[in-house]
Amino acid sequence: MSIDQRLILPTSPLAPAASVISGDHYRITVLTERLLRLEYSSTGVFEDRATQVVLDRDFPTPEFTVAHKGAGLQVRTSGLTLDYDGGVFSTGGLVVTPVGGESYHQIWRYGELLHDWKFPINLGGTARTLDLVDGPIPLEPGLMSTMGVAQLDDSASLALTADGWVEPRHAEIDLYVFAYGHDFSGALRDFYHLTGPTPLLPRYALGNWWSRYHAYTADEYAELLDRFEAENLPFSVAVIDMDWHHVEIPEKYGSGWTGYTWNTDLFPDPERFLADLRRRGLAVTLNIHPAAGIRGHEASYARIAALRGVDTASEEPVVFDIGDPDFIAPYLEEIHHPLEEQGVDFWWIDWQQGQASTVPGLDPLWALNHFHYLDNGRTGRRPLILSRYAGPGSHRYPLGFSGDTITTWESLAFQPYFTATAANIGYGWWSHDIGGHLWGYRDEELTARWFQLGVFSPINRLHSTNSKFATKEPWMFDRLIEPVLAESLRLRHRLVPYLYTMNAR
């Protein structure tokens, strides 16, 4: 196995021994006076390694007392009381009561899913994607709750090994119980200690992004940027959607959705094109759909095929296998690094092929986010990716691509709530398809209101589908709407010094 040292996260997974209470089949770790780790293992073997979610359990040991009651025990801190009967975790036998939270709806019981139609109990977190969403959707649970207690279930994530890979874990149940009452910022602070901080973004990410699914030529793109400059419409990121690579490929290779070779009919001199974007002050990201692997028509095929032991004479494809640790290095070094050397700054990882891989429990989206993000910082620059949310801990790999939303008022109405609520699971840097992506309808006021939301969104990335009716250039709109769109873009760039300052803070 060969995972480069730069792709291994530093971790501190061991809690102080003084914080741990153990039995034959249970282990309770008092991380803070308001945060507990609760493990149950039928074999008596527990998990001391970091996981895909949790990196650092090395909190200072808080003050607490333990009173044994027969086979069970009671743990008290200044913030909570834990009552446990010592057996298999059960609703009646494992209870956490926050200090000041003695009423029935403020007590956490293992396995009890509280629901009240009058108000939400858990305030919600976020969701993997808004693909094809038209209005509100259910959200995964977050860290904040009206009852003052919430749980983070880490039972299903894989363990991180010392050499940078993942393995099945010990212990069947691994929960973190946050009993912070309404101290939401305290819960979030300790969540970041547990799972890792949100990284600092590069400054360019905070400006306006131009993105459109359209088969631009290099000349057409330059003319567009010239027009933006003439109209005093500022941008800091150029997103080149999938037509940067060949999409019309010989049938024997399959679909052109996946690709890594410049379409020189559209971009005859890619290095010159990228240099022109850099001259204009734009960072560049390219869209990738990795699922189909590397086929015989790709410029990088011979190099990576040799490394992977693939028969090039028969043009056998190099299978995309993110579940094989030996695939990681050639995937990054032979496919992506040459394009980055040409001038690509980061990658838009457009993974839509589900959560299965050759490693049981390993979500390809998590692995793509994890390795691409760490690799992108290899030269000392601040790393960045654009990709979908892959569960708690995803804040370590900004930015979030929320997917292909339907262009309706209902979609727009949900996005401010969705964006704010994601903070309940520590996920701040959402990037939406501002203006809507596809279907729906063309409503110019809707576009104007969406632009206004974009100004005050974490990331302001305009985007539209491959349709002449879905463009976002301000001059393509009514004379009453055009100045609203233009001023929104200008205002965003006037805010960048403030946004970058707050980004650092």
C-alpha cells in the first residue's frame, strides 16, 4: 500500500486514561463536563483509533464523580448526570440528564427518537445534496436540540489507520452525547475539537464565481470575460464544466461523462487559455465525474495503465477503484497533477454514483473529498475542492456543492434555511447554484432575488444548465432586472475584505 505522507491527517485519538470508565462490554469517556463518548462492544474490544468523523479525543479531563449501583453506575459532572444499568445499551438503561433539564422532554434516552408535531426536537443539520430538490427536504440530525441534548452517532464510520487508509472498526455502538442546553456555540466549539477545525479558505473563493454548463470555446470564453470587464462585473473564479474534456467519444469506450483530456477542438491551446484566465485574476476549477475510470482515448491512459498493470493493447480501462489504496497515488499524480501544472487550481468533484465501493462502508464521495482536499494543499497553498457533503466531519474539506436545484421560488425559499441550519453540524461553506440550475421556469424577479441571496451566501457561485433560457449574464435580462443583478455582483466584491477577515477570525 502506498499513501503519501501528505495524505495522512494528523490525529490525537486517545483520551486521557483518567477520563475513561470501563466495564467488560462498555466504555464511557467523559470528554468534557457536557460531552460523553458511549461505546458498547459485545467482544470487549473498543476503538482507540481516529475515525472518518472523529480525529481528536484528547480533551483535558474534567471533574466528575462515579457512583456504582449494583451492575450499573451513575456519572455526575457539573453539566450532566449519566445513569447506566451496566448492560446492553437500552432505552430504559442508559439515560443522560443535563443540569437544569429534568423535565421529560429534556432527558436523553438511548434509542429514543423524540418527536413533537408542534416543534422540532433536534434542530437539524444538513443533507448530502439538493439535487433535483424543489422546496424543503428532511435534514440529517445536528448537534443542537430544543431538549438540550443531541447525539452524534459514529458507529458506522471506518477507522483511520496510521498509514492513512481505512479499516473496519471495533465496538458495535459508538455515540457522542452533547448535553449543552442552549449553549450552541459551546457545542460547536467542542465538536470542532473532536472532529477537526474548518480550514481557512483562499481569498479568491469569497468572490463571484462564473459557472455555466455550456460548451464554450476558448475564444468565446475570452469574449465573455471581456464583456464582464467592460460592464464592470467582477469575478474571481472561473468554473469550466464538463465540456472542457471530450464528451463525444468512440462508442467502444462508453459514456463521455467521465473525461480527463482537453477537447482541443474547443480549447486548442489549454495552457494559453489557463494563462489568460490567471492574467485576468481568476482561479480555475474543472468539473470531473470520476466513476467511469480512465479509458483508452485519454492522454494519461498509457501512464496510469502501466502503473495499474492494465493491458494497453486491448485498451482495457483503468477501473476507478477508490477502495484500493494503491489507486490513490496514480489517480492523483498521473491524471490530476499534470492538469494542475497547466494552471488548474482545484477540482469540482461531481460524484453522483451512490455510496458503495470495494471496501464495505467506504463512501467514494468521502474518499474523493478527503484525498483530493489533502492533495490540493501539497505545494503549501491553501487547499480547496468543490464537492457534495459526505456526512459529519465534511467541514474539513470545503467547499460544499449543494447540487442541481430546480429553478423555482420553492427552491429559493428553502436555501436560506438550509444554509443556516447546516451550522448545526459545523458545516458552513455551502455553495449553491445561484439562480437555480435546471427545469422550473424562467422568472426574472426570481433570478434577481437569488442573486441577492448569493451576495450574502457563504459562496456566490452563479450556475445554470445547458440551455439558452437559463443564462445568468445580467445583460440577458430585462432593463429593470439587469442593474439589480449587476449591483449584486459588485456588492459581493466590495464585501470580500470583510468576508476574508471574518474567514480568518
